[in-house]
Amino acid sequence: MFEMDKEQFGKFVLELRKEKGLTQKELADRLYVSDKTVSKWECGKGMPDISMLVPLGELLGVSVTELLECKRHQPDALLNVEQVESVVQKVLHVSEEEVKMRYLRKKNRMIFYVVALAIAGLEIGFAYNLKWKMDTFWMCGLTFVLLAAVFGAWFTFGAKEKLPAYYDEYKVDSFSDGFFRMNIPGVHFNNRNWPHMIKAGWIWSVAVLTACPVACFLFDALVANGILLFLGIGMPIFIISLFVPFYVAGVKYK
């Protein structure tokens, strides 16, 4: 079984990056990833996704084969059977690493989402024990919490990790998956910005789940006509905040 030597791969990427006179941030910006991600590659703590191998090789001036072999080849050199087998096995290994990383990300998101649901439930129970006016809660807080819970469940369990290839080939400014639909002016969905948009939406859901019951309770308890003020301020903020994270992530990593 052939496996990628992450430390060797990291040293090779570091060497090539310095040859090109690029900083970690400059390389990261061109690949639409964070400089921390590039740092992990170079420190041998992670591997790029398979989809990153071609653009990474092009930026560093080497072929994907050279990238996986962690060494330069002569321009006219031909690979023998064993070398081809080695490259194929390394590609498969990178694919397995990618699957593992996706599983860990989804697992972590699931844990935090469940914790956020539990916190929201405790906050609602606390407000109920304080004899808080439940009509106020039902009118605003519970509606927001339920929406955040539904969106959070989709971002945690239902969202696709990768978009179909035509999203990368054409400028597609809308996305549809079951009940979930998005159309953001000025944002073209693709596999560069999509993972960041999913992450932004998940963070938004968890934040709303944990903060909304407290905010609604404080408005109602401390502010005269708190329900009217909350609806007047909270509703627009809720709607705007739903799209702003998507827009920022979509534009930044386009």
C-alpha cells in the first residue's frame, strides 16, 4: 500500500512556493483557501483536496504527478509501471484523507449543533419558569429559533459537500436543493466558495439558536414595548443576517 508522506509533501510544497517567491497568504489567496490551510500542508499536518492538486501544481510549476511524487521529473521522462501504480495509489490515499476530513467536519458540526439546540431549549425552559409572557415568545423568539433549527439541520446533515461540475464551468447564481433555495445577486456558486458558504450558514444557525431566546427575553423584560421594538429591529436584522454571511463568503472565495 502506497501512502503519501505528509511531511515530505509539505517540504516539497514549501520549497516550490519559495522558488516562486510566494508567501503562504499569496498562495492561499490564489487557491481560495486560508493561509492556515497552506501552513498545515507545509507542516505535514494536512493534505489538499483532490480538486486542489491541479491548480496547486499549476501555481507551483509542477505536474500533479511531480506533486504526488514530491520530486521533479525530467521533461521527457516516462513513468514505469511501478511509478504509475504508486501515483494512482497516492491519489486514492489523498481521496481517503479527504473523505475522513469531511467526516470529521460533519461530526464536529453535528456535535455543536446538538449542543446549540440543547442551550436554546434550556433558555426557553428558564424563561418559562420565570413566568415570561409566552405570547411574546411565540410571536418572535420561537419563530426565529425554529427557523434557525431548520436551517441548522440542513447545514449540518443535508447540505452537499460538493456542487455538480457545471457550477464550476458556468456562472450559476442560484442554488436549489429540496426546500432550500438561494439566489444571491452578484454571487456565482462554485466549488471554491460553496464550502465556505455552508460553514457561514452553519455558524449563523448556531449563533441564532443560542442568542435569540436571550435577546427576545431581554428586550421584553428591560425595554418598554419590547415586543414592538424587537419585531421592528430584530426581524430586519434576522433577515439581513441570513444572507450577509452567504454573500461575504461567496464573494470572498469566488
